[in-house]
Amino acid sequence: MNKKFTIFLLSLIPFVGQFAFLPLVNRIHPIILGLPLLHFWLFLWIILTPIISFIIYRVQKTKGDVE
């Protein structure tokens, strides 16, 4: 797979995860770790977005775009 396409897909994952699925998780129940589902979902993406950004950085570094 082309690395630019991979980077593009990886950069879309947080956007889609945070905004496209909001209508599906906009509910109070279930309670996960003491948080309503919506708050847990947003907190989860606060953790996942930097991880995905680091993966994008590593893919670019192997390509030679980042020094």
C-alpha cells in the first residue's frame, strides 16, 4: 500500500472516531469506568489520537520525510 495513502487513512481515523460516531454514542447508559458513554468515548479518543499521530510520524520517518 502506498505510504501517502496509509498516512491519509491514519489521519482520518481520529476525525471519524470523534465526530462520525457521536450520534451513536450520545447516551448516558452504559456507564464505563464511572463515566457516561459519551464522555468515555471522547476521553478514549484523547488517548488514541496522540498514539495514531506517533504512528503517522513513524511511517513518515521510515519514508524519509521527517529528519
